[in-house]
Amino acid sequence: MALGRDRLVTPRRSVRLYGVFKEYFGYSSSATGAQRKAFAWAISEAQRVLEQCADAKSWLPAILHVEGKHSALTAKMLDNARALVGPTLLAKASAVDERCKIQVPAAGLLTVLWTWVLVPGEQRICFFSFGKMSLMAQEVGLVRTLVRLAGAGMPFKPNTWTYWNLLNGTEINIADNQVPEVPGPLLLKACRRLFG
């Protein structure tokens, strides 16, 4: 803790959920710095356009973006999103921006940010994925542990977790009862490393 104006100040840090995944699971890439930067930009751009689609309850922002002169990778992600989600689901779904705050011992307050898709009438939580999904059950287990450690709760108990892979246009579902939580102490240790 640092001293600030005669009081103790708890260090604070915000990170996207993928940053926690990287730290916990040790994800790495063989891509060059420029390739990683281009990939991150394409994901960010796709997420921005998908948020516009969710707000408008229409695929028109994605269609216009794909027709424009933009990144081919972003266009591929948006086309795959349209194919996976479809117009009917888009019209009733809503994006939920989650901010999960956990106190990390000997580090500070960590806010983990992520977005998931809520489909009314369905007991499932959907995530957009932008890469390999071989560790889906473990990633979902990490999310469940993170929510528990934060003392937060989901708005409902999901029966199913869904990953929509926007790189290859596939959908993977896993039943909630097949998702083991990751060990809390190991997750807190990984979160502590995020403070540097």
C-alpha cells in the first residue's frame, strides 16, 4: 500500500479477462509483435462493431463495416458472428459488461472486465472467442472461481456455457455441471502477478 494525503491507498489494477487467462494458463504466441498487434486490433474492432450491433439489435453495423475497406480479419470475425448468432438471437440477446472486483492479498484491488451475451429465456452464458478453445472448460471454471472470489453472482445459474469462435465460425457448448472451478489460491497467485 502507498501513502497518499495522510491515508493508505490500496493499489488498483484493471485487466481484461483474457489477461487473467494468459497469466493463469501461461498462454503464449509464436507470432511477431506486429502480428500480435494486428490481431489484437482486429479483435478490438470486431468487439466495437458487435457492441454497435447489440445496441441497434441489427446486423447493419457489421454489414456496413464488412463492405467498407477494413481489416480482412475483422470482416471474417464479423461474418462468422452473423452466421453463429443469426438475426433472431441478436434481436433478443443483450450484451452484459461484467466488472468483477477482487481483493488480491499482498497486491491490491483487481478489476477484471469482460463481456458476455445474455439470451432471455435461455439458461446459458455465451462468450465470443477469438482463438483456440481447447481449454474452454478450464476457462469457464476460472470465470466461476473469479465470480465466487469477488463475492458476486451471476444473474442466474446457467445450465450451459457457449463459446462462439469468431475465427473459424464454430460453436462449442459445455454443461455447467461439467465445469470444475480452478483452485482459488492458484488464481489469486496469478492475479497477484498481474500487479507486476
